[in-house]
Amino acid sequence: MDFSIRIDPKSSIPIFVQIMSQIKHLIASGALQPGQQLPTIRELAVSLTVNLHTVAHAYAELEKEGLLTIQRGRGTFVSEQSGNAQLQDVRALKLQSLVEGLFVEALNLGYDAEEVRQAVEQHMERWRTTVQQSATDGWEE
């Protein structure tokens, strides 16, 4: 089972939220597929060296959100009903969180909003050029 979660016990973000966030990302990125079984609560708790109740809380919240199904005696699975719209919402929230983190850190370092906007635009332009060049190179034989 290809399932990799890392937690930061020193983070101000509660551990169950860190677990939830990473599982959502794994689902949204396709690393976890609908119907795929997750580690048991005990297995994940042992591998992360956290309390069983912390993992159980994360799994229960993800079940409430419709991303996981918990089947007593069988295990925890990625929901078959976790549709595209829901995954797109997860992806959008993750991207929003990444962008927010960028802005918070940049502003904390003393950059103003205009400097950050310009840097992002420059980076996007370099990225577009690289993607376009890669696409062009891929067509050449």
C-alpha cells in the first residue's frame, strides 16, 4: 500500500487536521483511488506514533465529509462516491492554502503585495515558457 503521511508534532496545526489534510491531498492527487483501503487506525497510529483516537478522529471527520467509508470489521476505504466535484473542491482548497502560505510568509519577510504579485507573474511566465517548450520538443521527432 503506497501511503505516506508525515506529521509535525511541533506544528500549531492539530495532528488530526494534519492527517486529514494529507489524506485529502492524496485523494485529490490520485495517489489514493476510490475503493482503495487505507491502513487501519492502529497501523497508522503506530507508524505516526500518535494516539489511536487522533487517527480515529481524522478518519471519522473524513467519513463525515464523504471522502472515506468506514466498514466495521473490514476497514477504511476511499469513498466510491468521492466525485470529481468534491475532489476539485479539495484541490482548490489545497491550492488556496499554498498561495495563502506564500503570501503570509512573504509579507512576514517584509515584501509588499506588489513585489509578491510581480514575482508570481514572473515565475508563471517562466513556467509557461518551459511548458510550451516541452510541448514543442515532444512533437519533434
